[in-house]
Amino acid sequence: MLPATQTVIRAPLVGIGATLLAALQSLSPATAAEPTLESHTPPSAIETYAPVEAKGRPPANPRDLSGKWNRVTPFQSYGAVTGGANEFGMELITAQLQKRQPDLSQKTARIKGLPYNDPVFTPAGKAAFERNFPGYGRRISNEHRNDPTASCDPPGVPRMLVAHAEGGMNTWEILQEKDRMTWLARYHHQFRIVWTDGRKLPPLDDDLYPNWNGFSVGRWEGNTFVVDSVGFNDKTWLDHNGYPHTSNMKLQERYRLLDADTLELTMTITDPEYYAKPFKSDVKVFKRDTIGSKDWDTQVFCVPSEEGKFNRLIRDGHVNDAGP
């Protein structure tokens, strides 16, 4: 049995997997040949995309971003990419089992009308993307999956900012001080610092080499908080869909309060070796969580001894494996 600290985040994934497995096992050979989302998904689970609207009271201080923020927009990926909202989950798994190409059309989408903006790869970027085998999205793979976080590597930035995990983990918190802002992500207990004391981005040399979160400085442009970052290593993915980057990636984040309890984030990656033009994220919207901010820490760490068993039993599908 998985420890309670891991069950918090794993339970939703196990539930989804069990539902899909039961649906697939219930198919007769005749119906299995032509699966449709509607035939195996309750009507209440099919959604239509609509932008999040901000209708609350104005912020008392539009430059105060402190607090716990939960992502409410559908994309679990860095950008508005096809499959990034897990909208083809049933179709992708069914197609994989039936050894056919998936139908990534509105017919099989769980969320209808998503506004896609897939990136434009360079040849090197496309090759790097195709070397990555994620456990989510349109290229989902159980057999060859090589997501770095499955080995407990840090997710890094911008992946930790995407807030992709569900089950109460689609969240992070901002601590705002005079000379810095600190982002705290409960999922895997990650944090990053953005300096606001006027310093410039550092040169990278033998004393300061590329790392997981890069190095970040922030400034205000009116009531928009702008963060520029450099100095990333190339060991992380942009998100759990497997989008790659080089160590020369530059990232800009732009935050602004839409109302007192609604925060908007857009990101832009400039990485010309892998992307033919700047790769922009979707417009991510977060809602303030004043109740959850007072909860006890659920302490969801990535522990190698636990992650290996979870990979084998759940991600790789060996649910009948009773080994240690």
C-alpha cells in the first residue's frame, strides 16, 4: 500500500486508470473496433471550453501577489497544445491497446472547443521531442516512458509553474518580500526564488552553471509583474507532455491580478535551437485559495523507493504485480 503522503496525489490517477480499464474490458470485439468517447464517458464528464471570467472585487493592492493560487484553466501542459488538457485520454489509451493511430478530433475529445496553439519546431527540436516518451498527452507511452520526474528528478521551471498535477496539487503559493518573491509548489515540495532587488541576470560561468530552475529576476511594468529567467540545464521537460528545451532557453513570465482573487499568468520561451519562433503558453488563470492555504502540509515528496513501485503498478499497468 502506498503511504498516505503519496496517496493524496496518486488516488485520482488510480481512479482514472481503473475507470478506463473497466470501460475497455467491457467492450465486445465488435464495439472495440470503433470506440467513441460518448459511448464510454458519462455525459456529465464531457465539457465545452469557456474562458475563465473575472468578476470579483478589484484588488486592494494590484501589486500584492502573495497567497496560494490554484490553476482553474484546463491545460495541464505548458502551452495550448493538442492533448495538453488530457482531453483525448480515453481515445489515446484505446488506440494504444488496439495498435492503431488515435483519432485526435473533436469527436473523441472530452473537452470540446479548446483553442490550440502548437509550437513550431526546428528539425533539432522535433528530433528532441520525438526522443521523449511521456505518460500524458497525445504521445502517451507506457512501454518506453522516460519522463525525468519518474526518477525523482526535479520538475524545474517552467514545469513547476504549470501546476499540472490534480487531486489538490494543481497549485503553488507566492511569498512576497521586499527584495524577492518565492514560489512554493506542494507537489514534490519545489521552490524557486525571483529576485526583485534590482539586480541583473547573472553571467553563467564556472561558479554559476545552468541548473534546474534557472536564475530569475523580476520587475513591475505598471501592475504586471514580469519575470525573466536564464541558466537552465537541459535535463527537464517543459511539462509532462514531453516538450524539450536547451540550456540556452530564455523564459519570461507575466503575472497580473484580474480581480482580488484571480491571477493571470502567460509565459514565453525563446529557444531558437529547438523552436522556430517563441513558444507562448496558454493564458493560465489561477484562483486564490484562502481556505486551502491554512491546510496542513500534505508532504507529497518524490521518494525513489516509493516512486519505483508506483511506476511499476500504476504507470506501467502491472496492477496484478504483488511484489515489493
